Amino acid sequence: MLKLLFVSTPVGPLSSGIGGGVEFTLYNLALIMSRRGHHVQVVAPEKSTLPNTSIIEIAGNLQISAQSQERDEMITLPPNSVLGNMWDYARQVQDKYDLIFNFSYDWLPFYLTPFFTGCRVGHLVSMGSVSEAMDEIIRQTVRQFPHQVTFYSQTQADTFGLKNVHCLGSAIDLPLYEYVNSPDDYLAWVGRIAPEKALEDAVAAAQITGIPLKIFGKLQDNNYWQQIQQDYSDAPFEYMGFFPTDELQKYLGKARALLMTPRWVEAFGNVMIEALACGVPVIAYRRGGPIEVVQDGKTGFLVEPDSVTGLVEAIQKINTIDRAACRRQAEQEYSLEALGDRTEQWFSLLLC
Ligand code: UDP
């Protein structure tokens, strides 16, 4: 049994959606590690909530997410930084834990790795390369402490020029997702509404096919969203809101397909495995995480990156995909148990 301290992302409270997939991964890891008898304590910004999980809330100002800044941006912290405060807390309590698990994609925790002498720090790198300063500190940490860094996928690690890294992948709590055999007539798009996710391509595909698109997720960049509404005023799309998992999966399950249109190299793409678990095929650009998840022609389609025509062609042949095969893939590859095994293996490597 291990005593684990999970230090959350400093860009937003847990369950706000601002942190995107990393919030989801933290929750799933806390769940599976607790089920396996480990003691998990989560430290996160104020106003954080997670079902059935106690959280030590830390006050302070939030970080700006790295992907919304320029590549050559300096590393900055606001006054009374929640990132600084969370890591100060971790420093004070380190002797009470076997392992500190960092979920933030920020410079400070990586830099602090060798300063923690009472307890080792493990890092999950949750995005691909988006900033020079982060590239540098991630590469340096991997060089000095190769067992202390894990990634979602090798495709993501490639963006840092790193080979043969440890990958944790991702997983979902399968019983929460209901399999739907007969969908309604709409498409789904799920994610943070921000330029790197290129929602406009999915809206354009909805316009061409005439099949309505339901959009779910955190409205992160309002100007970007206004622009899409202006540019596609006669397309059949509807913003549904940001939902907790139980509600999200109800709508998602009835979709004919999930469209995944990231402009950037998606580190993983948790929304894909949620869709598959409901029996929903995934149509994604052949770039980043989806390459390692979607079985082209079997559980969805991988299409030419940035090609709306490619999306439309895939939508037109979506009935050739067996929805049961989608659910099966989620069961075989993305169960919490599989993630629990990989995580325990990584921890034993990290702690030896
Ligand atoms: N999500 C959610 N409710 C919504 C829409 C999205 O909880 O209404 C969650 C979704 O379950 C997923 C996360 O937001 O876990 C998005 O993660 P992903 O890895 O796809 O992308 P990221 O935001 O990390 O780039």
C-alpha cells in the first residue's frame, strides 16, 4: 500500500473543465489507486470538487495555460500563485508520502524534481510540445530522472524529440458508460472550445452533410466561439454546455459519430475513449493521440489532417462501422484495471 499525494493542475479547479483531460485522468487514477488499497490525497486549487474524493484546497491565483501562449513565452507566475502554494504544501508534507504525483504542465514542478529529497516526484506530461521553456525542462527531467516522467502517448513524446519514454495511456470507468446500439441522427463534438481544437472544421462538416452537430465542453475562448457562430450562422449546430460525465455520456452515446478535429498534436484525446465506450465511432484527423486509438475502418476513421472533405466522406460511410466493436475496444484497452496495472508498474520502477 502506497501513500500518494496527487498535485493537480494549477490552471483551474478540478471539475471546472479548464484543465481538460488531465482533470479526468487525475480522477480516474485517484479512483483506481484507492480501489486497490492505496491512500490517495489530492491537492488542488480552491473550489475543486471530485466525487467521493477528499481534496486539500489551496488558495491562490491560477496559472495561464501554456497552450494559449506563444512558444517563446517566458515562464510566469502571478502574485500569490496557486502553483507555488501547492508545491510549498507538497514540500512541507513530503515526509508523510511515498510518492508525489504531479499533474501540472508547468515549469516549476519539473524544476523542483531534484529538490524533493524526502519523497520522489513523478510527472505526467499532459500535452505535446507547446513552449520552448517547457520543452527544455521536460527534456532535462527525462534525461536526469528517466523513470520519473510518464506521457499519455509516444506520438505526444515525439513532439519533444523523446524516444522510448514511459507511457501511461488513459482509461475510463467503463460501468459509467452505457452502450447505445441505435443512435439518433446527430454528430457530437466534445472538448474545450479553443483554437487548438478546431471546432470550426466539425461545424463545416455538419453544414455540408446537413447532419446536426451537438457541441459539449468548456467554453474557454469566447472570441473564438463568437467567430465560429458568425462564420457558420446557417450551419446546424448547437452548444449544449459542459456536463458531468453521467450526463455527457447520455448525449454522447446517442450520436452517430464523434468528430475529433484537433489542429495540434493531441496528447491523447480522452473524449475518444468515452465515445467508444458508448459504442460511438470516432472520426478523427490522422495526427497525435487518435493515431494510437482509432482502428481505421473498424472503430472509426482516420482522415487527412485539416481536411473537411475527409470528415464528410467518413461521415457518409459511418454506417459501415459496427458500434459493438467500438465498445469492445474500450473494454479491451481502456479499462481502469488496465490503467491501474500500468500505474503500479510505473510506480515500482519509479520507487526502486
Ligand atoms: N468533458 C466533460 N464534460 C463536457 C465536455 C468534456 O467532462 O461536457 C471532459 C471530457 O470527459 C474529457 C475532457 O473534458 O475528459 C477533455 O479531455 P481531452 O483529453 O479530450 O482534451 P484536453 O482538454 O485535455 O485537450
